[in-house]
Amino acid sequence: MAERRTEPSLLVSEIFHSLQGEASRIGLPTVFVRLTGCPLRCTWCDTEHAFKGGRRMTLAAIVNAVAGYDARQVCVTGGEPLAQKNCLPLLAALCDAGYDVSLETSGALDIAGVDPRVSRIVDLKAPGSGESARNRWQNIPLLTPHDELKFVLADRADYEWARQAIAEHGLDRRCPILFSPVQGAIAPRDLAEWILADRLPVRFQLQLHKLLWGNMQGK
């Protein structure tokens, strides 16, 4: 009797339609596929609901759910989406279906296997996150102008750390760089003024979705 092959599947925390709140696609209607699970525990994490639970869905079911929103932009996020091995075939399947796909990843896991059609938004963890030791610096040479690097900063020490990382690794020559303040930890105006004073080649950003809807899940 022939062995029955099981279709690849993933644990999905939620799939929802909203405006992209960050990075270069900010403001664009986007379908978010949030996968369950994350090996990191950042002090300022705002998606702890995605650490556990969710429902198991096949790749076909996920792509079909995305299609129901009739949007061109798709963002695969978490948690840490790359913690599930079938994230890679999901990204490829979404690209094959004609979507403009971005991946939000912590940067603690290897990004080498991600489909080159995907824009990788890599979050380098500053010391204030409590997880800076998990940064996978081997990912830096893999970045292209199609990708983006994000720094979420909780205080001046985080800012100085990020500024030094940009200089040491020539990060601004690899891809666009994003600086975000941790909500409630640092005044956005302070961060903006530090960037201007130091003439850093970065994009300041606030999380648009939080300005519109607060910390609502599924937004």
C-alpha cells in the first residue's frame, strides 16, 4: 500500500486585513498571516498572544484565506514565523500566487532559505529587548536593497548601540534602515531629534496601526 503524503501545514495564530503599519509599505492595505510561536521573549513584545495556540492550516488553506481579502500585499509575521520550517514553502506559495510578499522576522534565525522574491524585514534586537545576544549577524551579508533592517529602541543606550552597529557593519549600504521607539518607553520626538542631530541615514517610523486602533489584536 502506497504511503500517504501529508500536505505541509503551519500553526496560524490569525489571518487579518489591515493597513501596513511599518516599513516602506506603510499605509498599504495588507493581509497579515501571523504564525504561532517564537523562541525569543523581548521585554517590549506586543504579540504575546501569538506565542501559543492557533489552528493548523495547510498551505493551500492559508493561500485561499488570503485570497478572500482581495489585497495585493501580504505580510507573514509572528511571533517568529521562521520558527516553523514550513514558513519557507508558504512564502514561496504566496509569491507564486502573485502577491507582493514581505516577511517580518527577528533576525535570530537564518534567512538564507527565504524566497528571493520576498522582502525580508529583519529586526535587529537592541540590548533593551533583552535578546540582543540572539542576533544572527551572519544574516547581514545576505541582505539586499530589496530587504529592510528594523531597530526597535527603548532608550538612549539602545540608540547608541544601533548607531554603532550601522557604522561598524555599513548597514546603510546594504538596505533601508528603520528606527522605531518602544511605545511608552521613549518619547518619539526625542528619537526623531537624535536622528536629525546625528544625521543618520535611517527612516524614523511610528506604528501606524497603533495610532489608528491602539493595541487591538488583529489590527
